[in-house]
Amino acid sequence: MTPAVLALVGIRESYEVLGLIGIIASLAGVWMQSQRTGLDSDAEEAVKDGMMTEIAARRRIAIIAWGTRLLTATGMVCLSFAGWKLLR
């Protein structure tokens, strides 16, 4: 590892940054989950309008479904790790 990376790992504020990233990722995941029906229906409307194929719409809906779960879980893991390191 480079000295800059080693210095960042040892700084307490890096865990605070990780916590901030966790908050942002969690909020983005929750927002995407609340908007998911609209995002899914936009893909379905694009198929009806002929702007997107059905396979592409299914792929987009699957990416949205996995993306919401992944963002929320990543945010929770980052928050948990940062909180554990800061309070330790």
C-alpha cells in the first residue's frame, strides 16, 4: 500500500466519510425503492411506444430491482462498519 492510503486508513475522519457515504447510499436506495413503480412503468411505457424492446425493458426493471437492494444494503454495511469503528 502507498503511504497516502496507509495515512487515510489511520485517520478517524475516514470513518466519518464512510458513514456519510453510507447515509447517502441508504437514502438513494430508499428513494429508488419509493420511486420503483414509476421507474418500472416508464420502462413499460417505452415498450408500448416502441422506443425499447421488451428484453431491454425486462433488463432495466431487473437492474432497478437489484440496484435498490444493493444500494440500501451497501449503505447499511458502510454505516454499521463506520459506527463500529468510531465507537470502538
